[in-house]
Amino acid sequence: MTARPDRREQIVTVSRGLLEGDGRDALTMRNVASEMGIKAPSLYKHVKNRGEIETLLSERALAEIGGELAAAEPGLESFARVYRAWALANPELYRLATSTPLDRESITEGVEQSAEAPLLDALGSDRDRARACWAMAHGLVMLELDGRFPPGADIDAAWRAGVSAMISG
Amino acid sequence: MTARPDRREQIVTVSRGLLEGDGRDALTMRNVASEMGIKAPSLYKHVKNRGEIETLLSERALAEIGGELAAAEPGLESFARVYRAWALANPELYRLATSTPLDRESITEGVEQSAEAPLLDALGSDRDRARACWAMAHGLVMLELDGRFPPGADIDAAWRAGVSAMISG
DNA sequence: GTCTATACCCGGATAGAC
DNA sequence: GTCTATCCGGGTATAGAC
């Protein structure tokens, strides 16, 4: 009952902190170990290698996004709001989870689908449009995270325009 | 008149080859130098550091995309086709050019705008929708490059659905 | 399950001779 | 403008003792 997380869980936690705090390059075995108060070689008793840590993080990220989307009220506006908010609150984790090749074997079944379902509901099960819509959200998020919009750009307005086009188009 | 490129130009060329051929990690000073038949320290007589090479590559990429978009026939369908085709033909360079923070000081003036203009034309100068549309294209490309669509997904259809929504929405 | 020690690899960048 | 020599840093991962 005591809230002592096991080592794997702790690895995920400190890895996430390092990633979000100091960027992807900070996610090294040495840093993770150091944050846990142990030495790097000891980590290999708990995870296979660095890649497994990233997989665990991606899994966690996808589960969180999926959970929030599933819990949100239906509709595209709500989807957009929740999706964007999560990404901006967890920029490095979002990047990691979406730009990694995603080995579908090791990812928990259904996690990917649960992130997709709300979108399908909002668009009358139109798979193609759902994918376009997902891509638009992903693109808007990435461009924002990467500082790709011109300085004065009204990003809110771009989201509104996109969502509205997807709904009424 | 002889087609002997100067060193900077040569650096861009071999860097591009390394990047596209072996991925981003292959873009090292040692590799670039080796491809040129010289030693790594010599590169510093021509470029300031590795970052400058990446900037040069980004500049080149943006100029190329902008050029192709400007030369294409007007309309959103054409934009989509050209944009996607360039990205798929130059995946690593596309990634580099779009996911780097883009230091606007050192980038040639107007390069960014020229890539944006065709989109504005196609959408009646609606800036917000143009940005949403750009984001959708970027998102579709990134998801495809990162192998993020499910195995059987019809990516062509997703593009069509997205473009059609953006036009008629 | 943690440690120390270590092997191995890689990278960016500079100094100074030629 | 190129070289050699070198410094400095970093990383993943394993072996074997405790």
C-alpha cells in the first residue's frame, strides 16, 4: 500500500521529467540513473536498453492522450482543444511519442485505436476525413511546437478555420 | 564556366547525400569531410560549425519547395500533389527543414513567404485557412514519413478528403 | 540489485605546422 | 586551405565482485 513505486515506474517518471525538462538529448542512461540515485549500469537490471525506456514513454503518452480524448465531450472543437492542450503541456513527450516509428508489437493493444475513436465519432465514421483531421491537428501542433508560425500569427484562428472546414466541408 | 563547385556548395551537396542516404545521424563533420576527400578540421575554413551546414540545407530545401510550388499550376489539388511529392522524394531533408527552429535572421528573405503564397492564392487570401491547410499537408506528410498510418491505410484517400474539405468547407 | 571498472564507440572543435 | 595531433566531451553496454 505504501506509495513506493517499483523501479520501472520510477524510470518512466524520471525519464519523463528529464525529457520534458531538458529535452530529448537529456534522456540518457547516465542521467536517468543519476536522478534515481543509482549508477547507469544498474538500469539494465530493469530495462533492456534505452530504446525500451522510450517505448514505455510513448506508450504512456498515447494512453494519456487517448484517455483525455475519450473523456472529453464529443465533437471536433472539443477534440481540438484537448489534443492541442495536451501537446502543449507535454511538448517533448508529444514529439517523442509521435515521431518514433512506433513498434506495434510492443505497444499495448488498443491504445492507438482509443486515440482515434473520438475523431471517428465526430466525423460520422469517415475514416479518410478522420485521418486528414488528425493530420491537421498533428501538423498544427508540430508547427506550433517548432516555432514555425510567423511571429504575429493567430494560431487560435488557424485552428478555428481548420476545424470549421473539416466540419462543414 | 567549368563546373567545379566551390567548397561551400560541395559541402551542401555531400551533406545532402549523407542526410538522405544514411539519415540524420550520418551528418557529421567527419563524414562530410570524408566524402569530400579531406579531413574534418578543414571544414572549419568554410563553415562556422555543424549548425551552419544544417542551416544551409534548410535554406536549400525551402527554396526548392517554394520554387516547385510557385511553378505548379494553381489550385489546392496541385499544391497537395507537389508538396507531398517533394517531401516523399526528400524525406530527411524535409524533416530537417521543417523541424528545426528556423533562425529567421540567417534565412534568405522571402524564401518562407514564397512557399506560402501559392496556398494563399488557392484559398482566396484566407490566412487562417491557409495555415490550417499547410498544417494538414505537413501533418499528412510527417505521419506518412514516420510510418504512423495503420498498415492498410489509404493515404491518397486521406489527402483527397482533406483537400476537398478545405476547398468546400 | 547495486556497485566499480572498463571496453568500446562516437561526436565537435582547436592549435599549430606546412 | 589542408594537414596531424590532440583535447574534450559524450554515449551504450558488459563483466564480475559484493
